[in-house]
Amino acid sequence: MLTLLHLLSSIALLVWGTHIVRTGIMRVFGSHLRRLIGQSMQHSPLAFGAGIGVTALVQSSNATALLAISFVAQGLMTLPTALAAMLGADVGTALMARVLTLDLSWLSPLFTLIGVCLFLTRKQSRAGQFGRVLIGLGLIILALQLIVHAAAPITEARGMEVLFSSLAGDTLLAVVVGAAFALLSYSSLAAVLLTATLAGAGLISLPVALGLVIGANIGSGALAWLNASLQPASARRVALGNLLYKLAGLAVLPFLDPLVAWMGTLGYSPQTQVIGFHLTYNTLRCLTLLPTVGLMARLCEYLLPEREADIGVAQPRHLDPAALDTPSLALANAVRETLRIGDLVEAMLARLQSVLLDERPESGEEIRRMDDDVDALYSGVKLYLARMDREDLAEEEGRRWAEIIELTINLEQAGDIIEHMLGKIQRIKTAKRRTFSHDGQEELSQLHALLSANLRLGLTVFLSSDPHSARQLLEQKRQFRRSERELAHAHVHRLHHRVMESIDTSATHLELIADMKRLNSLFCSPAYAAIEADSLVQTGQHGARAEKPMPPGAPADSAAT
């Protein structure tokens, strides 16, 4: 029982090591990997090579699948190109399996020592995340050694021989077991490494090992399909084509017995034979299927047609779940979606002006519909940011996270305020059949124009964090306050002269000015974050200059100066 526990714990360590390497690489090089795939999206051969390179670095074809799926979902990559990248990903996984089964036992303590030192001392930096990758590599190599030692006593047990001999007579069962393990471990690479190690230890026969390898490839395809199940049809086609390509590999099963007999004459160890089969099998399969990506794309489009679904509210476009392992990319996606919310609020303001001037009666319904869209997108951004682990964010990324969530909250509140302003205007014009005086309507339009300009500048400051624009925004905020006070006084002056329209609409007029004042404060909030960030940078630069050592030969009193 203890021996079996050691084996299971070693397998768990292998799975955990591959997970650490995958997430660490995505956090350090995720933006570069996405750029590499994005630059290769015009040509299938280039996409095939990019898939090999990205997967070899990330050590996970599933991570490459998530990247390709997100590109197709956003319309940045065609389906045939994405399928070519997925074929390259299978070859990249096989290459990494070959590298990790070399005799690298001496690297395990070295990688672990260096990785722990980097991660603990510089956790929030890129160097710290690279240390995380080294820790994962060290754990993978160590886990492979532990599996060999734990499997040795098991190979001598008769019960285990009977158990694994039942797989030897049913290749399809071995394929199913391999697929199940790839699903459970979230990594076909871990499944293949484990299979090769068990075959090298003599725990499983070569035919069983080859069946498990084929099943592990199919399991990774099923995993990508499950991950894409909530994506739009265009993205699910990538996962479907990838799965169909992996299922096409079952065509090798009738030739497995003569292949095993031929491999036995080569004189290589069982572990080398398993890894060699995995590399050759994936390379030949993918190169053979590469010219068919266009046909496969048309088949997937036929099987998964696009269906228009009108659910009444806007849906997030840029919140890619695959980018969550790369904080810089995830934050950039959240920024894009936040700017989309800002565009909706700006459109609501424009419709409000139409209602105020009686230009478009249908603008009221449009405002209410857009407020529902703002609420939906706000909820999407909020939940997306909540999925990010703030402990793993660098200091600057943590500040940006806070800026995004604060602005989305402000924009959601602004949408509610605009909807309430709409109700006030419609009540005074429809229910009470009153109209604003000509001067009063001009004043509200004047404030509206200033408000719209401040919203646009606020979104620009949020995007660029430019301190000069931030100071300009604060100056415009003060100008708006001055205009708001002057117009409120002008309204009271008209009341003094008993202008009937102003008397009838006085309460609503002043409430609308107060609402615009609140909106202006919400729109100008990004200025404070930009100025605070700039002051922190300036403080850091001054601190660095203050700590700079004096050059040799400098006078002793220069420090006091």
C-alpha cells in the first residue's frame, strides 16, 4: 500500500510540475507567445512552426489551443491557420517529451535551488516568475526519477502483472485509459512521460504503452473541446477540428502489432521506444494532415454553423479566459472592455441630449437598453478581474488592476445616473407637460457639452496614464464646477424675474445640474490615479539618485551640499 502511495504521489508531483512550468511561462512570455502566433496567422506553414515553438516552450498543447481559440473568437485568425497551429502544437509536445526523458537528473537540484531563490527574493518580478518555471522543471525531473523507484517493487507483484496484462489484450481499452489520464492530469505531456517511465520500469508492455500514448493525444483534444464549450461557434470549430485530427490517429491501431514487432528488433530501451514512437507518430500524422486544414475548416463550419442569438444585452468581447495566466494581457483585455463601457456611456449622454432637445423621442428606450448593456459589461469585467490572483501581480500591475475596477464602478454608476436623469426629463415633459425655458435649455446643453468632453478626456487619461493630460482633466473639472455654479445662479436670477418656464421646471433643472456635477466627478476620477502613479515614479527616480554612491575623489562635504 505504501509503495502504491509513493507511486501516486510521484505522479501527482509530475502533474504539478508541468502545471507550474505552463503557468510560469505564460506569465513571463505570454504576450510574446501571443505575438508569435499572431504574426504567423496569414500562412499555415508559419502557423505550424509557431505552434511547435510555443508548445515546446509552454509544454502544453492545451495552452496553445486556448491561445488559438481566443484569436479565432476575436476574429484575429482564420480557422485553417488555427488548425495548422494546433497540428504544430502536437509536434511541439512530442519534442518536449523527448527532451525531458533525457538523463537530466543532475539538473533537478540545480533548477530547484536557483528557482526557489529567485521566486522567494523577487516574487513579483519577471525574474521571480522565471524562478517558478525552474522550480517546475526541477519537480518534473525529480518526479520522473521517483516514479522509476516507486514502480520497481510494483513490477515484482503478481497482482500488478495480472492487472496490466488485461490491458495488453485490448488496445482500445489502453487508448481509453490514456485519454482519461490526460483529462484528469490536464496534460498529455504528463501522461506520455508517465507512460514512458512505466514502460522503462517494466510495469507495462510496449503495446499497452503505445495505446496509452495514442489515447493521451486524444485526451488532450477532448480537453481543448471541453475548455471551448462556452465559446462562440467560431472558437469551438478550432477545438472540434483539433479533436477530429487526433481521432484520425486511430488509423494506426491495425498496424500496431507489426510495428511493435519491428521496434523490438531495434535494440532500444522500452522508454526510448515509447518516446520515439510518440515523436514519429505525431510528426508523420501532423505533416500528412497539414494540407487538409482547408477541408477540415469547411467540415467544422458545416458541423457547427453560426447561429445568431439575441439575448437582449451586450456580451464582453475582449475578456479572454486564456489570458488570465498572463497578467499583463489580462489587464489589457480588461482595459479594452472598460473603454467599450465608456463608449456606451458616451452614447447614453448623446441620447440624453436628444431627449432634452426633443429631437428623437425613441432615444429614451435606447438609453435604457444601453444601461442594461453597461451593467452586463461591468459585471463581466468585475468577474474577470476577480479571477486574477492579485498576490501574483507586480506592483504596477496591482495599481492598474485597481484603476480598472474603480473606473468600471464609476461608469456603471454613471449609467444609472443618466437613466435617472432621463426619467426626470420625461416626467417634466410628458407627465407634467412642462418645458424648460430657452435659456435653461441652453444652460443644460452647455454643461452637457463640457461633460461629454471630460468623459472623452478621462477615458484617454485612463488609457495613456499621461500626467499632462491628467492635469488638464483636473483643470477642466474645476472649469466645469465654475460653470455649474454660474448657471445655477443664472437660474435663480430668472426665478427672481418670474420667468414662468423656469418656475415650473426649477426643481428638475437644479437636480439635473447636480446630477451632471456627480457625473463630472466620476468621469474625472482617472486623473488622480495617473498623477499618483507619476508621483510614485518621480519619487522612485529621486530616491535612486539620492542612493547613488559618490564618485571616487568627490569632496567630503558634497553630500551635505
